[in-house]
Amino acid sequence: MHNAFLLALVVIVAIGFDFTNGFHDTANAVAPSIATGALKPRTAVLLSSVLNVVGALLSLKVAATIASGIVSQGDIILPVVFAGLVGAIAWNVTTWYFAIPSSSSHALIGGVVGAMMAHAGTSSVLWSGIVGKVLAPSIAAPAFALVIAALATTMSRRLTKKSNDATKSWGMKAGQIGSSSLLSIAHGTNDAQKTMGVITLALIANGTLVANSSTPMWVVLLCGIAIGLGTYIGGWRIIRTMGHGFTRLSPTQGFASQITSSAVILTSSHFGMPLSTTYVATGSILGSGIGTKKRSVRWSLAGRVGVAWLITLPCAALCGAVSFYAAKALGYSLGEVVMGVVLALYCGFIFLRSRRDKINANNVNDKWGERDEAFEKPASKVDASDNQLVGV
């Protein structure tokens, strides 16, 4: 059934999610470059925002997976898409406030699945697609990235062992500019596609497109621009966690982690898998810490983030289901308007709360806090080949 008003509302909320996806996941591409001083914070997010838009235009395979491989297109209705987006945005801004690098991808998929189950039951969810193209990659990819980044860091350290420290640092920082750029493009090829897929689902649900239609170009451009603008805002809270929380990154580690993340994400985009770029980037950073001689990783923080990863899908699904039931109880059109207002108020509340402990481009590279003491070593005791204190 056609409903132009509700369709427009869904598209607006979808673009809102894409914007939050941009600032929530900025850290995936730029945190190592900012932490090591390879790029100034504002320069890094500007470069990443432009290249995210470029990446969004390069492939539509992930968008096709989201549009047709997660839930049954025959059962989809606009209120389901709307409720799923509400759940995803709510989870995104919550985890951003607590500086937790959770998955925007899983928040979106979880929100849509939860709303779909509330509408048409479990049979309306394509569980084989969820397991094969969402859950399995979310487990395998970060582990793979961790191992590869650890090996890459170890090899880079050994190959440059006899190099002059200043030359090595300069060379690795220059390499990070290229690797950060590649990772930003890779992020665009994967994350921007997910919102494109959701809007395509909405167009199919409204009868504007027939089932299994390709994503319209106006949707591609709109989503690319939205995620680029979100990236430019800079998710400084999560950039700080990724850049300084897990390990003290050297240029060697930053380069190795970014190249590894780029390879894994581009591979998943090629096969149409809606991979969590956050999980991959985090795995690569942890792997780069393991690859140093001192094995300097804050596993307590990694454990807390791991718990957040485990609950992202179910929590976003719960938010999506609650949003759907609330909108249905009020009557779909009125219900969507009310839930949109509630979501806007919640986002405003979170934003105001975040101003009490503001993190921005000026203080994103401040020391992590008391936990930094465990990583402090007199300069004379730091192995030059390990280069632990560079860029901190």
C-alpha cells in the first residue's frame, strides 16, 4: 500500500541513521593516524569523509544483501523499516556516549530484524542469511584481522630494525596517510551500503520498486553524502578509545592495522557481506599491540567492548521491536511521528550529557588516564625497534 508521507519519514530517519553511522564509525578509519600524529585530527576526518563518499559509489553488493538477504521482502512494511532504524539510532548514540566502538551494522540489522519479528514472527527473518552473511563474518573477520595485524606488525618491526628511528617513524607515518585513505574508501564500500539497502527495502515495501530491484542512484548519492557528513563531524569519543584505549600505537602499528582492516573490509564488500567495520578495525588494532615486543594491550577494556559486541544485535532488536509495538498501538502514521519525536528528544538528551565530558579534536590525543601508568616506561628502557612511545 502506497503511503508517501510514511515513506518520506522513513527515508529521513534512514539518512539520520547514516549520519550517525558516519560519526560513530569515523574511528575505524582515522584513529590510528590521529593517535600517532600521522595526520592532524581535523585533516584526518576531512580526508576520510571525502573518501567515504567515493567508496559509497564503488559497489552495491552489500546494499543488495541488506535489501534481499536479511528479511523476507514479501512481509516487509514501512513501519517495520522505520522501527528498525529507530532501534539502530538509539543504540548508536548510546554506545557513542559511552565511547564504545560497537557495530553500527549490527545495530541496523538487529533493529530491522527485531521489528520484523514483532510484525510477522520469526519465519519472516532469513536466518540463513543472518548466520552466513552477518554472524559468521562477525566472528571470523575480527579474529582474522587480529592475527594478520599481529604478523604484519612483527614483520614490519623486524624488517626496519636497523633503520634510523626518525626515518622509520617518518616513513611509517607517510604510509599511514595512504593506508588511512584506503581504509576510508573501504569503509564507504561497506557501511554506506547498508542504509542504501534499508531505503531500497522501504521503497519495495511501499510498492515504489518491485521485489529484488537494484538501488536507485539518488539513494546511493544521498547515503554517500550523509555518511560523509557524519564522518566529518568526527566521533571523537570513539576515536579516543580506538586510538589510545587498547594499546599505545606507534606508526608501525598504525600502518599495519590500517592495511589489514582495508584488505579484510574490501574483501567482504566484494562478496556482498555486510561486515562490521568496527569489529575488523578493533581486531586489527589489538593485533598490532600483540605484534609488539612488549605485547602491550589493555585486555580489560577489550573485554568490556567484547561484551558490548555480544549484546548489540539483541539490544537493537529489542529497541526495534518496542518501537514497532509503540507505533502500532498509536496508529502507524501518528505512531511513527511520535516515535520520531521521542527519538529526537533522546538524541538531544545524549548530546547534552556528552557536553559535560567533551572530547574533541583538541583533546582527543590526551593520555588515556590512570591506566596509562601501566604503559609508562623510562625512555632509556624502551626498545627502539618497538617504538612504543611514538606519537603519544
